[in-house]
Amino acid sequence: MSTKKSTVEAADRFHSAAIHALRHVRREDPATGLSPARLSALSVLVFGGPRTLGELAAAEQVRPATMTRIAQSLVAGGYARRETDPTDGRVARLSATPKGRKVMQQGRGRRVETLARLLGRLTPEEVLRIRDAADLVERALAQEP
């Protein structure tokens, strides 16, 4: 089998496994009390840092008007705060509040526990292979421009 064909096959299998794993663990998300769209936007703020509405809309691949509604909901719920950019008073930045960070960390914890239960069905050697594979994927992602 050619290297390219083998790489495409590996990518296809990884893609499928990743989607199935994420679908499985997102069953934990309703416990956060946030809709999937709000939870996803909050995740960007918690793990990626403050963003303008435009940056957040681009990251979430939604229209700015949609992100405005999501952001208003996060701010109203106390999960995010809106602040004026110190270098440009015309620009507003959203950042996660301690409440938002707590909700996101707890949600992530539930997802990781669920995934750990799944991986617990594997042998210790297989779990090490999963960890090694995660390292490789992270390395490949780090090389993206």
C-alpha cells in the first residue's frame, strides 16, 4: 500500500473514531445547563482566552449577529463579561468569568471521565498507544500555520 493511501486511510479511520468519541462524551454536556452553541463559544473563551465578537464568530463559524445573541446570553448568565479593549475603545472583548471557567472545567471533567471509562476497557498497553497517538496528532496540529 502506498504511503499516501495509507495516510488517507489512517486519517479516515481517525476522523471516524474522533467523531464517534466526541458524540459519546457530549452526552454529558446537558449537565452544564448551557446549549451546545453557548457551551462551544464559552469553551473558546476559557481555553483560548478573550476574543472580540468577530474573532469568536469566526472561531465558531457563525455569523456575527448569531454570535452577538450567544454572547449576550453568556454575559446575562454570568458566564462571560464584555470589556472595552484598552487599546481601542471601539472594540469590545469577551472573556470568561470565574463562573464560566468553573462550568467549563466541570463539563470537561465529565467528558474526560466518560472517555476514561471507555478507555478503561482496553489493556494498559493499548491505553499507552492511545496516549502516543494523541501526542502524534498534537504534534501534527502544532505544525499547522
